[in-house]
Amino acid sequence: MAWLKVAELADELGVSDSLVRKWIRDDGLPSELDPDGVMIVDLDTAGEFLEELDGEDDDDAECDPDDEECDEEDLDDDDGDDE
């Protein structure tokens, strides 16, 4: 197991520290406190979490605009108006 501090994980993933903290606080990314009280995350667990998080986004998408088989009419042009 490779344990990383929040900032180290953020650097590894190319995201901000605050996004990693949001995943921990709001989205359930497992974390622990090391003996010095520093929040750490297991790299393997983070990878599994991100795969699940990415899968949830795919479930909500009707059509990927970058997919060659995606027709423009399949794209959801949701402007908040349900008419």
C-alpha cells in the first residue's frame, strides 16, 4: 500500500488539493490520519474510487460528444427549461 498526503495525491492526479478534500468530505474517498494527524489516502483505494466516480458520470451521460457515433440530436441541450 502506498499512502499519500492529500497534496501528494493531488499532484499525482493533476488536480487541486481542494478537489481531493471534496472527494473525501462529500464523495466518500476513504482517508485516514497518520500518527502526526496528517490526512492520507491509499493510492490503490483512490484509483478504485476514481474508477467508480468516473463510472457514475458515464451512467448520467446520454451521449459522448467526442464519440463518432454520437448524433447531435442525441446530445441533451438542457438549459433548465423542460418544455
